[in-house]
Amino acid sequence: MVNDPKNGETNTDEKQLNRIYKLTAQIADELERSRIADYTQLLHKPLRLIWLNVLAGTARGVGIAIGFTFFAATIIYVLQVLGALNLPIIGDYIADIVRIVQRQMELKSY
């Protein structure tokens, strides 16, 4: 094929090659960002993979425990404040909860 500027085929081929090059570069960048090479290296070291999963699981467990503790403390604080206000409906409800808990504690002690 002759590079004839009037032909237009060469120009079209260059555009397609340029577009393919850009797509290939984009795919390479995305693969690099996804760190797939690091992941495949990790798969070849099963003990390291297990250790990282144990560490991650422990961190999640501790995070859940701390989060639940703060949540429960907040709920208890709010209930104490509401109980101190001595509101008729809410006060009776809290008193019922206290009675139920005391009964359960008495049953477990026997």
C-alpha cells in the first residue's frame, strides 16, 4: 500500500492504531491500579494470605466490639436520662424492662 494522503486509508489505519494504543494503555493503567500483580504474588504465598486474613478478621472483631460498646453505652445513657425525667409511658416501660431483667437474674441464680 502506498502512503497517499489522498487515499484516506492510511489516515484511517493510523486513527485505529492510535485508538487501540490508547485503549491498551488505559487497560494497563487499570490493571496497575487494581494491583493484580500483588494479588497474584500473594496467592503464591498461602501462609502470608492466611496471616493477613487472620489479622483482618481480628481487627474487624475488635472494631465491632468497640462499636457495639459505644452504641450500648449510648442507649443506656439515653434510657437513664429518660428514666430520670419520670415520663409516664416511658418510665413504666423502663420499669417493666428492669423487672423482667431482675426476674431473669433470680431464675438463673437458682
